[in-house]
Amino acid sequence: MKRLPRLARYPGLVLLVVLVAFLTTNRLDSGAVCGGNEAVEAVFLQQMVEHGHWLFPLDNGSGPMYKPPLFHWTAATLDGLAGVRKVTTFNLRLPTALYATAGAGLTIGFALSHFGPAPAALAGLILAAAYEYISQGRVGRVDMTLTFFEALSLFSFLWWRAALEAKASPRRVTILHFLFAAALGLGVLAKGPVGAILPGGAAGLFLVVEKRWRELRRLIRPLPLLVGAALASSWYVICLAGGRYNFLSRQVGSENFGRFFGSLGRMPLGYYAQPLLLNAGPLSLLVPVAVITALAAPRTRGADSDRQAPTPADLELDGARLFALFWIVTVAFFELAAYKRKAYLLPLWPPSAILLAWWTWRIARPRWGNGVVVALATVCAVMIAANFFFIPWREIHDCGGRLSATQTLEWPFQSLYGEPPAEVARQDWLRDAARRIDGVVAANQPLFAYRFNEAIEPWIFYLDRNIVLVDGPINLLPSGYVLVRTSIWREQADHAHGFRKLLTLPDDRRGWVLLRHEAPASVKPGPARPSSPTFFQRRKPRESGYCKAI
């Protein structure tokens, strides 16, 4: 009989991975795609799956992708394997949930190999209890893909170092070296250069701080660097070869260098204080303590000794210090950026979970006893239970649905039976509005959005069509169908000519109307805005409610 994989010999650890899978997939489609950030990813995926634009999908017919496509390729591949030809809320978010589950398994597996079963169990509990990790594991965005590959980069680097220290076979050392390089490259393909800069910078800084010069020279050998660079640059090279300079301009210019100079907006330097300390209650308050402890902890051997074999405590401290440096590098990097989002801190959670588990088991427990471990596990259990009910409620609430206290407790279990309450159905008004509009406006007929001052992508996703944004005097609009806010139509109705109201589309706030306009032949078309802002015109993305809650 073959030997079982090491993780499989610990069923409790396997159950923690299953728990993360359940938390991220249960009622995954409960909330509508109502936020602009998630909807734009849905539009790009829709272009891939339903229209075959795998390399250069466009937002509203003109806006290029502003993130590399690894998340979208993953989702489109899963849809292709499953024979799915229509993008839905569920299959948009499923790749994120799978990356979150795989990230939990990777985190627990690394902690088991490097720190032992007890810290591995604590790390899994902490990750399952982290609000940001679970909530972002239920959103169809690229951040969890980046999180997985940044974690893989850090873990494979430490596995590579451990193999060197143990004088493992050259083949094993080489495989782990290439794994590290490939993870960095795929991190870039997930969200841009930041996917390699942060874990790679932390690894390099660690070797410099620890004066491991020989390892640093081995790390930067040409062949692994070339493999990582080939993966990282693959999509960019395709854009260059295909003459898609607008994709390169947005991704390299606005989304990377531009964010440091305010092209996406500016935010205060203290922006991250609240999400760093409060995004997972008491757990996030303890992480900075673990960071400081890891950097200040003494060694049992000289840092520059290449002869003395490392003790298990040394290897554990190496891992803790790398994770502490990664935490500092990541926070400092995004503090320097002019534009920030709370979800940018998501990649901190897998290494932070291990770091906090190490601090609890190796530092706090010897000083204050097993009660510290019991207290941490209890806090995690309470947070997991609270998030189980709160996160689906938040998803529904952010899209305009309302649940009573009783419905909030019942809703997460109703995947097994029954129909959703009417209050839940209300939050999916966009899907219903799109269905009604499709019943009136043919696919080949023009649809305009008049004086639209919010994200258009949710409409584009549910209607699966381009929408032309228009401004100016309403009487100068061209002939066609016009989507407009009810309040704006009330202001314009008295002096608007040639308009006929076809539909009233209520939502959670002010409502919409669909108009039919027949412009006189002598009237020239009014001004049209770009259907998607370009380069520095791009509007600052709105954070979804999942981010606002942390």
C-alpha cells in the first residue's frame, strides 16, 4: 500500500480545508453582481466565454483589460471543461473560491511541513476565521488569484532554502527553485508586476538581512529567472505582438506606475490603519505583535554560518522572519501608492495566519500556558460562526436586499431547501431589469445611457451588450432606446420631445426608466462619452460592499 500524502494523515487539517471550501462556496450566488469592480471582471469573462475573446476582451466595446488575465483564463477554462457557455454569478465567483480553498490547503500544508501539526491547525483556523480572506474568496475578482501565487512564492522559497540546508538532492533543489520562479511569474500574470515585486522583494530582503550571500547568488541564477520572466511577460508580449498598445498603456501606465502618482485618485497615508488592525477583529490586532516578535527573536546559531546545521527552531524562525518582512514590505509598498484599496492587503493573510500560529504556539504558549491556544481557537470558532451568517447577509444588503434577524439565521442553510425570501429576491433587481429590457430592445438596436454617473458594467454584464454613454441636452439625443434615472427624467420630461416611456425599472434607491426616442431628421446627434474611460480618464473604481465592511 502506498504511503498517504502527509496532509491526508491528519484528517483534522483536511477538514479545515473543507471548511474553507464550504464557507466560500455556500450560497456563492446569493448576492447579485451589483458593484462596478466585480462587474467589470464579469464583463471581461463574458467576452471570453460567450464571445471567444480570450486574449483582448473589451469593456463596453472599447475599454481594455486593466489586469492581466490569469483569473479570467482560469474561469474560462473551468467553464470550457464543464461545457458552460453562459457566465453566471456562480461561475464568475467559483474560481475565486477555488483559489481561496487551494490557498488554505497550501497554507496548512506548508505550516505542517515547516512548523508542525499544531501550528498548522492554528493557521488553518485563523485563515478560516479571517473576514477578509473568506469574504474576498466569494467575489469574482483577481485578488485571490494573486494571493494564492504570492503565498506559493513565499512557501516555495522557504522549501528551497530548507532543501539547501538539508543538503537534499540537486533535483529537488532545482525543482523548488523553478517552482519559486514560476510562482513569481504567475503572480505577475494574476495582477501585474506587484505579484513578483512583493514576494520576490521580501525574499531578497530576507537573504540580505540574514547575510545569506551564497543563497542570494544561487537564487538569481539565469535559467529560473528566464522561466519566471517568460511566464510574467507572456501576456504583455502577446499584447505587443498584436499591436494592442492600449492594453499595455492601461496595465503598465495607469494601473501600475500611474497609481503612485495619483492617476487613479489619492487617499490619506493612514488609509490602511483600520483594515490592518480591524479586518479580522482580535486576530488582526495580534499580527503586528507577531511581526515585531519574529524580527526581534534571537537565533540559536550565527546568521552567517554556513557550516552549522540549522535547528528546527532556526528554520521556524526563518519562516516567521520572512513572513514578517513580507508584511512590512507589502504595507509600505501600498502606503506609498497614491491610490489604495483594502483588498490589496488580502495576500498578507496566508503568511500572517502562519506567523500568528507560530507566535501563539512557540512564544505565547510557553509563557502563559495552553489557555492561550484554547482562547485563540475559541475566538476563531466564534468568528467563523459569525462570518457564516454575516457575509451572505452583507452580500445581499450591499445589493439592496433586506433580511430580518430570523431570515439572516435561516438564509445560509436554505441552500438545502426552500425558496429565497422576497427580501432577498429584491437585491437581484438588475437581472430582472435586464430581462425586461431585452424583451423590448432587440440586440441590433442602439441602447443609450443618459447622464450616467455610476458604474455601467453591471448593466453591461446582465444585458450582455454595449451601452453608449451620452450627455448634453436631452433633445439632441439620437434615435434609439434611452436608459435614464427616474429623477433625471422628471427634470427633463417637460421639455423633452419625441420620447416615449416604455418601462419603469425600480431598484433599491431611485429607480430607472427606459425611453424610446425618435429624433427629428434635422436634429444632429448629441455628444457621446467614451463607452469606457481611457487611460488617465479612467474613473476611480468603487469598492464593493465586501471591502467596505472591513
